[in-house]
Amino acid sequence: RRLHQKEGPVAPALQPLEWNLEWLDKNKTSFLIMWKRPEEWGKLIYQWVSKNGLTNSVFTLYELVSGDDTENEEFHGLDEATLLRALQALQQEHKAEIITLDDGRGVKFF
């Protein structure tokens, strides 16, 4: 949904959500509201990987969010853009590496 300035001040209404709000432009006219921050999604994914002894394994992005093995996980069904941001956060922590596969992108966990 788009909010226009004529609808009133946006910032006060979003104050409780601010920690999950990310501005998309310098003028603060567009923003993204996230259920969880990418780092939080990354943590959940990595916990699942560790819990199941899957470090040093390679997964396609599809397997992570749509595969049978993750069906009962909170990150199952996560959109690709959010998934990539979560994996980038893990990559910065040296816990994962996003890789290119023949049929798309994947990730290797460490």
C-alpha cells in the first residue's frame, strides 16, 4: 500500500514498527516493512542447518524455502528477495556463501 503525505504523518503511526522498517530512498518516501529483519531470518535458517547437521552442504534457494525438508520451518515460503538478504547476512558472518548453479542460485553453509 502506498501512503501519501496528505494522509497525515507516516512516521508516528509506524513508530512501533521502526525496527522492522527500512527506508528505500533518501527522501524517506518509500519503505519496506519486514516481519523479521534479514539477520533474524538468517539466524533461523542457520539454526536449522546446524540442528540438522547440514553444514558443508549446498542447497538451491528453492530447496530452502520450498523443499519438503523445510516444510515445518518458519522460513518455509519466504520470498526470494528476503531469502537472498538473509543469506547475504550469513555470508557477511562467514557462515554461508551464495553460489551460482547451473539452474540458478544456491548457497553453501559452513
